[in-house]
Amino acid sequence: MGAMSDSPAPLADPHLVFDATDGRRDLVILGSTGSIGTQAIDLVLRNPGRFRVTALSAAGGRVELLAEQARQLRVRTVAVADGDKVPALTEALRKVYGEGEPLPEILAGPDAATDLAASDCHTVLNGITGSIGLAPTLAALKAGRKLALANKESLIVGGPLVKALAAPGQIIPVDSEHAALFQALAAGKRADVRKLVVTASGGPFRGRTRAELADVTREQALAHPTWAMGPVITVNSATLVNKGLEVIEAHLLYDIPFDRIEVVVHPQSYVHSMVEFTDGSTLAQATPPDMGGPIAIGLGWPERVPDAAPAFDWTKASSWEFFPLDTEAFPSVGLARHVGTLGGTAPAVFNAANEECVDAFLAGRLPFNGIMDTVTAVVAEHGTPATGTSLTVADVLEAETWARSRARELSAAATAEAHV
């Protein structure tokens, strides 16, 4: 493969530092009570001289934690997506702040996180789960904020919309795989990149055939061997849908064609991804499995945050293994490449249908293999409307609504047939 053709700068480029500043960086953290958000806050609290959080947002299911985070960080504003949670949040804030202490401003409703994303700060960390993170992503970019992006779905479902707004280097990826690629790419010129190699743990079912996956249980799918994540992401790791989404994300972030993005199974999850250059060199980024490093890259780049994540103990022996991907047992990566190539609303349909199918699996309404069977059927029915520069947010939402409805219909039909 030759050098890359001339094209616009990629969304994520370690050689381009967007709005670099000295002193403390003001941060807005979206999804603060989730896994990424809580780990980011831990990093901030350990580095008070480098970061200051001005606002937090959460869905509203853990108002006591949100209130405690607000008190620890002394934020100006907190937001909840569920407006019905405002009384409980106010009570929780008063409890931790004490009588007489002024409370932070409270925003509520489905647009609250979007409003915060456009507020005055240096960096917005989008740690929201799901495609509902698209609007905040677009708002942060439009407002000119640096975007530390952990919400991969917003890029996947709204790729052309994000690319139309993002300045070169404005996005810093927080996914472990894309943070790894980001760092490895810093070692060479873009024209010298031959291939991106995205690593996958293989999940809990590595080595099983498709037939052996037919009867796996919810508990087995949630028992990830190396990472502690939420249930949806953990099931996505078990089906390798998560890896398919990451292939699409890598294509959009780094402007690398799909045929130059490879997936390799690495059970230990030590090497988070690799970049192969045209001279035959391959650079790998490696740490023990921990999200502290990627979060620190997203918040601090181009500076590194000392002791953000654990390092290897090289006095102890270890083995690192790599295996080719079994595309028959795990067809999700191939399907993701297909919808990524189609573009338009196809990735949104893929993602939305998968979310519905994962919910059905977790609820016991759909077998494990039925997840990808149903997603494949929904993608096939969809076609490719609303492509390229004609794509709008309304198109994405409409496609997602259709995909969710159709996935529920097909899942219900499969369940009914299984019980006949």
C-alpha cells in the first residue's frame, strides 16, 4: 500500500494541538456519574493544579453521587437529563453543602447536557453513553471547545455532521484503542502510515464457534475477562460490535480507508492498538487495562499527566498473545465495515438496532446469536437514504427511530417463533 492521498486533516491529529493553554484547564464533564466520568473526576481531584471542573451533567439516576461530585469540585452548574429528578437533586445538594452554602445552578431536561457542552470552558469530556451524546458533541464543536470524546456513538451516527463542524485537531479520543492510535501516530508523518491495527480482547467467548455461542447466558456475556464496563458495552464486547464501532470511529477520526484498518485479537488487553508504517515498523501503545491513561490524554494533551495509570512491572514475566479475528463466529466487524462504507444513516441504523437487541438479550427476550442476526436484517432492510452532505440531525433521529422499532419487531417475532 502506498502513502495516503492528500485530504483534509483528520479529526484527531496528535501533531495539531487545538487551543493549547498554560495553567489550569476548565473542564465540563458530561456523564459524570458513569464509568468514564467518575474516573475523570478522580484524575482531576488528584491533579488540582492542572484541572478545574466548572460543570457536570448526568442522566439523573444517581443524584446523591452527582451532588457529592458537585461539592467536591465546587462546580458552577449541574445538569440532569430527567427533569423529574430536580427535587431529589436539590435535596441531595443541600444535604452535602449544608445550610447557608449557596448551591450550584441546576439545569434539567433533555437539552441540559447540550447547553453545558457550549458553556465557557477549555475542554468538554463527553462521557455520555449512546447516540444521545450527538447533540452535546455538535454543541461543543460549534462553540469551539476542545472535545475529549468518549462517546463513540455520536461520531459513528453523525460522522458527516461532526466532520463538518470540527476544526483540525479539535477532537481528542478517549477510547483506549483510539487514544493508543493517537499516541502512536505522533511518532510519524501521516503520509507514512500504512495501516491501523485495532486490538480486541476477544471478550468472554474468544475461541468459541458460532454454534457454541447459541446458548450463552446473560451472566456469561457480562463476565468480561479484562475490563470492567457497563452492561451494554460489555455485551458489545462479547459480540465484538464494540470493535466494529471502533473501526468506523478510527476511519472517521484518522481519515484512513477501511481496507487499511485491521482488527487483531489480543486477550491480555495490554496493547491497546498499533500503527504500521510504510517502512515496516509497527508502533504499539501499551499499558495494563485501565482507562486512566486515555482519559488523561483526552484532558491534558499535549502534556502528559504523571501517574495517570498504572505501569507494567517488568520484573515479572508475562506473555502477550495475538490471534486473527474469527469473522464467522463474530460477523459484527464485517457488518460495521459495510455500514461504514455505505455511510449516511446506515451507521446510525446499525448502532440503534444493536442497542435494542442488546436490551432484548439482557432482558432474556433474544438469544445471543440473535443480536447480530437481527441487526443484520435491519441493516439489510434499511438501504442508504440521507447520505453524504445531505445528512441532517433529523435524518439521524428518524433512521434511529425506525431501526429501534424494526429491531423490536424482529426480536419479538424471533421470540414468538422460538416458543411455537
